[in-house]
Amino acid sequence: MTAPAQSRPAAVPTDPGPSAAASATPVVPTPPGAPARRPLLDWRLRFAALGLVWGFSFLFMKVGNEAFAPLQVTLGRMVFGTAVLAAAVAVRRDRLPRSPRVWLHLFVAAFLLNSLPFTLFATAEQTIPSMLAGICNAATPLFSMLVSLVALSEDRPSRERFAGVGVGFIGVLTVLGAWQGFSGQDPKGTLMALTAAVSYAVGWAYVRRTLTGTGGSHLAVSASQLLVGTLQLLVVTPFFTSVPDSWPAKSVLSVLALGALGTGVAFLIQYGLVAEKGPTIGAMVTYLIPIVATAAGVLLLGETLHWNEPVGAAVILAGAALTQRRPRRQRPDRPQP
């Protein structure tokens, strides 16, 4: 997610939005004297739509892989996502950043939050089920807390949040079936999916350290980040892939939906939710994504569900919830009469 120009920096939502992104986004105030705009759809409907879109993104990647290389799936996703945000920028007449320093930071942010994790997830899904990739994505808040502890000195985790990390990683081991050799899953593919979650965590820490207070519209900066990521992939993809032999409609439409809906429209929905209801609601979508990804994988792709995967996912989400809790402020002692 992004933030208003005067507060936190802009950044495109990560692959199906980890809560680290949403929780880092402040509520956007309405300018004095400006009439409040009433959304066309109730926030609950938009919340459900966001969870569905991000949850189905893992299915879209899986289907896209049937005809295209992972880098091509990611490039298509970035192109269509950039097109949606660019159209929104044009409609709102926002200006793109002008500072070369901002563009340099956006280059790094695009790599950590878009190019690398998107490619890792798409590559991982060549050998692991889409639902497992969705569950691995839910571990992002756990990695985010660990990264913030090292990179962001202002974040001082409580014992409860440390406990959440421990609980979450127990959930990761449960999902992987560590006691029985990864439960038949490909270790390399699973590691790629978890590395993508780590990349999100590092990317958000980098954004908070380097792009805070740089000015500019959150939407324009986010569109710029996607644009930079698209250029990165345009340079790299031709060297590692060849032109596809066929362009089946199912895979083409999946990549289109992955980019236009899962990256472009999803950003606009999440920003609207956070602006209207606050970052807590934006973060809660994290708990819906693995449920949708698992249901889509089992019901539509025929993926096999083992008992340890939903149980482990529940444990991961419980740990993630603990890492998002903030310590209560102690009330000052009342003066003695």
C-alpha cells in the first residue's frame, strides 16, 4: 500500500498484500472543506473483493505457468498492473516524482516488492501447489517483524510479538510437514515462496527508511514503482526466456487478471479501504488470502489438501495476529490525595 505524501511513502501492494503493508499505511485525512466522497460499494464488499482477488492471484499464476515462463508471467502482470495505475494517475492528473534520488530508491523498492517476489512465487508454483504458495505468503508479517527489529530502530517488539513470531514459524514447519520430509512437497519451490515473503519484508523496511517524506502522490509514486519494475523485467526476460509456442486464452486471461486485478485494481481497493476504515482493516485481509488460495487450489485446480496445511496455516495466522498487536499504553499513576 501507499501513504499520503506528507507521511509514509508510497509502495505498490505486494503479491496478495501482506499485512505489513497495510499496517504501515496511515489513514488519509480529508482536506478541510472538501466534501466527503461516499464510496459506491460498502467497505465489507470491497474487503471481500480484495481478499478474493489476492487469494485467486496464486491460481492465476499457476494457470499462467501452463503456457508461459515464470518471468513472462511476472512481466505480463507488471505491464497490466502498471496500465491500471497509469490510467488512474492520468484521471487524477497526478505528477510522477521528479527527484533522481527518489527514482533510485524506487528502483530498489520495485525489485524487492515486485520483480523479485513476483518471479519467485511464479517460479515456485512450477513445483508446488498454488495453495501452498498462498500459505507461505501469509508468513510475511512474521518476517516483517524480524526485519523491522534489525532495520527500524523505532520498532521495539514486545514479548507478545516475539511469541507471535515463534508461533508463526511453528505453523510454517507444520505446513511443510517438517517431521516427514516436507510432506512430499518440493523443498526448493517451498523455499522460493518463503524467500518471496522475506523479500516483501525487506522491501517494506527499505521503503520506510528511504522514501518517508519524499513528497508526491501515493498513487503516482506507486505507479512509478510498478513502471520501474516493468522496465527491469523487460530488460531481463528476453535473456532467460524464448517466445512462447502458443498463446492459449486461459493462460492469457489469467495473466491479464493477475496484473489488472491482482496488482492494479487491488491497490486501488486497498488504498480506499485504509483511507476509509484505517490500517487495521487493511491488515485483516491477510487472514482471508490463504483461505481463498487454498479453496481455489482444491476446488478449481484439483490440488490435494493434507491436514497439516490448513492446521499450519491457522497457526501462522495466529502468530501473524500476535506480531501485529501493539503494547497497550500504561496509564499514569493517579496522584495520591
